[in-house]
Amino acid sequence: MRFGSKQLAPLIFCAFALLFLSLRAQTAPSNAELAAVLERGQAALKAKNQPLAIEQFRAALKLDPDNVEAHANLGVIAFSHGDCAGAEQEFHSALRVAPTLTKAQALVAICEKRTGNVSAEQDLEKAFADLKDAKLRTQVGVELADLYFQQGDLDHTLPVVHSLVESNPDNVDLLFFAQRIYSELADNTMNKLALLAPDSARMQQLIAEQLINAGDLKGAIEHYRKAIAIDPRLPGMHFELAESILESSNDATAQAAAQAELEAAVKAEGDNAKVECAFGRIALLRSRNDEAYARYKRAYELNPNDVDAQLGLAGLLVDQNKLKDALQLLQSAVQADPMNGNAHYRLARVCHALGLTEEEQKEIKLYQNLRATKDRIAQLYRQMNRRTEAQDEGAVDQKQ
């Protein structure tokens, strides 16, 4: 898979054209005729009249063959048209006179990568480390990550992708690229685990987690139990099994089985907020509100930032008509987990009870938006699952 990095080229042209508008102030020509020609070239760039801009910058080079501004702008224009050979020639001419132009160095590195120059990796790495311009640094990072990825070097690809997503959290192309990288890494590690330890407790745990993602709780429970049978001391297994049991059923048998696994988790690994919240959930199912309150309170004491603890305790405080105390917990919950629709809905109800109309309306709107978003995501996942099932059926038909 290759990431389509050309999608960001127009952004670079605009950013780099601005660079040379500012560069001109630093290298102002002494010749009045040359200054006039460069001015017309810059005006043509602003008007997006590239043929006229090229004509003016070439005229400037006849007056001053080493003019940095003219060479650099001609390089930008060539780059924007995918002419890497022409761009490199112009950038190198500019760099001979002004070797510290980091943006020119960056675009040279991109051209090297696209033309298969062996210096590309080193030059892209240097540009990615040195650049301050956010847009151009993004482009260089995309090219560098793409180069690593083509080489099968995921260890170097990941840090670059992580840095890019951190700097551009809403960039759809980068998010897509990151998802592909993370998926491939997950597949590689899963395959390696299957080869090295196919009968291990960790392999059983991995199978269980995959089954949970596929919605097969019964199968997941079976493999969690296999994992515990192989290694009873494997961290987290008893708790994960308890959660799966509770998700699969709320009847008395399931509650008892989950309770036993939670007790085993405490005995093996000690207490924590997640375990206490699970105990609290079982107590609520058994209508033991005092016990549930004690459990959620203990969870909150162990970790005041645990959203499940905040929600569980808030719900019980509402039952006790301690609405202001519940309000504070629910406000903390939505702050800690803004995508938690349940938290927004509960907060809206408490606001309604307290007469906080404006905040209630805000929370209801957030809840509705989150609900609609989750419905769209669920629909997309259903589409992906249908395609996967169709592919599997096709593969079976071919074998038959």
C-alpha cells in the first residue's frame, strides 16, 4: 500500500510561495529593473497566473543569473506541476547562493524520494527534524513515512505517523494512513504470536479479544477460560472473563460466575477501580443498592478519574436525591470522556431536575449528536462486515 501524498501538494505551493514573498525583503535587489520584474512575477503568482510568473522570473534571471527569489519560485512552480527534475535544478541553483533555505532543502528531499534518489531518506529525515512550517513539515513527514512503509520498516514508520496525527488530528488522509499502519502492525504481531506460541495462554487471550470484537461473547468466554486453564496467573484474565460473562447475560447464574472471577482477580492481582465497578454492577443487578454504593465509592476512592466509578456513584446519589453531588460527578465524567453519550444523557436529566435549562439543552444536543455519530459508525462497520462475509463465502466457493 502506498499513501497518496500528492493530495497535499497545493497546500505546499501556497505556503512556499509565501516564503519567497518574505524572502524578497531579505534579498531586495539593488537594480530597479530587476526589482520591477520580480514584483510582476510575485503579482502573477498571487493572481495564480503561472505562465506569466514563469516568464517574469526567467526575465529576472537574465538580469541576475544567481537570483535566489527567481530560482526558488521557478522551483516551486515546477514542483507544483510534478516536474521534479526541473524543480531540483532550480532549488539547487537557489541553495548555492542561500544554503540555509530549509524549505528549499525540504522540497529537494521530496523530489529525491519521488525520483528514487538514494539520498532521499537522509534528506527527508533532516528536513522533518528541522522544519518549522507546519504544512510543509506535514508533507515531508508523509513522504518520509511512505518511504519507510515501502521498505517494510514499520518501526520507523510508526513514530513519524504518530507525530503527524498528533499535529493534524482532523486530517482524514493522515488518519486513514495511520489506521492502515496500525492494522498491518497488529496483523504482523498476531501472525508472529500464532507462529511462536499457538497453544499459549496469550494466544487464547488474543482469540478471545478478536471474538469480542466480532460480537461472539460465548466464544470469547470459552477462550478466556482456556487461557486461565493454561496460566491461572495471567494478568487481567479473571477480570476480562468476568466482564464477558456479565455482557453475555444478567441472570443469577452469570452474576455468580462473574462474582467468582472478580474475587479471583482480587486474590491474584489486588483491588482496583475497574474490579470494584464490576462488583458494583453485580450488586445493582441484585438490587443491593447499599452494597453497590459502597463498591462504587471504593472505586472512586481508588481512581477519582474512572468514568464508570463516577457514573455508578452519580446514579446512586440521584436515587438518594443528592442531585448536586451527582451533578459534580457527571460533569467530571463528561469532561473525562466527552464521547460518552450515556454520561451526557444522565447529566442532562440531572440538570433538568435542578432547573439548569441552558446546560440541559446543551447536554441533550451533545447526546443526540453522539448517538447519531455512533449510529453512522455502526452502519459503516456493518457494511465492512458484510463485505468480509461475502469475501469469505467467495473463497469457500472457489475451494469447492
